[in-house]
Amino acid sequence: LLLNGNTTTNEMYFFGNAVAESAVAAGLRCIVSAPLIESSMFSRFGSTDDQLANLNSMRTQWSNHHLIEVGVGPHAAYSLSRQTLTKLSEFLSTDPMLVHIHIAEQPHEADEILSTTGLTVPEYLDEIGLLTDRTIAAHCVWLTESDIQLFAERGVSVAHCPVSNGRHASGIAPLNELLSAGVKVGVGTDGPASHDRLDMFDEMRCAMRYARIRAMDASQISP
């Protein structure tokens, strides 16, 4: 990241303290979003209450550090219960930390939520109170037009990860539409857990090319 000229990185994955320590050692500013997930695959990290306790511990450890900010990383709407998401929303109402969450990376992610609530994932999260100008939504490949407008109204920012989306055949995010609606979009790699290298210039090139392919218009997205 430093070799690419990045001065700040936004991370959401397990072992946040190790990430923070490594960032400090390298002299890199870092927002470390402690993960929150409900899955038997990740039972080693404890219950959601245990994970929130870990978050509070990290915040105490890194409070007022000049390089590190601690946020919260609820994995996704499909991997957390409504009860947990509501508890998080209530927690954030008194402590508006940065929220980093996966939204609409794959087309099937909305199926259960849509069938049980009649809402898209952004509409569902907004109803709970988790879409604000302190929310970073990762991927956002399968958004509806109303989802994009909702992001613009709430001030949600998008982390666009084109190479990861291509690697996993997730689809091509509606970059032109997001920008046209006034949504703030940053380019990301999706991290080393699902990417072979962290080359931001490669990401920028692919962001431009994929957007042109989606629009079938070579004039879209200038360097």
C-alpha cells in the first residue's frame, strides 16, 4: 500500500490489533473496523457480545492514537440477525463510529431479506438505522436504482473493488450510476484474503474499463 502511495487504509477483518500494530510499525494511517459476524465457522471469536466487548477493548487501546481509528465491521445483513444489527444501531446512536459493511456483493445475498421483509438490503439496513454518512458499503454490485438514490440521500460511501469482483465473478458494480447520483466512491482491493495483490493502479485501470464495458461506452470514467 505504501509503495502505491497510499497514506491511509480502511481495514475490516479479524485480528484487528495485529493490523493496527503493523500499520503503526509501517507509519501508515489505518481505520481498523473490528468484525462482527454470526457464523459457526467463526465461533472461535465468540458471541456477538464477545465481539462487541473486543471492539470496546480495541477502542480503549487505540484511543487518541495519531495513526489508528477504530470502527466497527458488521460483516453483512445476511450474516447477522436483525436483533444484532438493531443492537449495533442502538450502540452507534450514542457513539457514531465508522461502519464498514458488505452490501450486495453477490446477487443471492438479498434473497432471504427480500422474501421475509419485502425490502432490498440497503432499505433493510436503513430501516434499522445503519445507513449514515459514517457508513462505508463494500462492493455494491447488485444495487437497484432506488438503492443508489438512498445511498446518495444518506451520504453513504462505497468501496468499489473491481478486481475482486472480477476474480469472484460477482458482477460489475454500477460505478457510473453511483457517481452520477453523487455517491462518494473510493477504490479498494478487498484485501489479501480475496485478492492476489494490492495494486491500486491495477484497481483504477479495472474500475475504468469495467465501467466502460457495463455502459458499452468508451467515454465513461476518465483517468
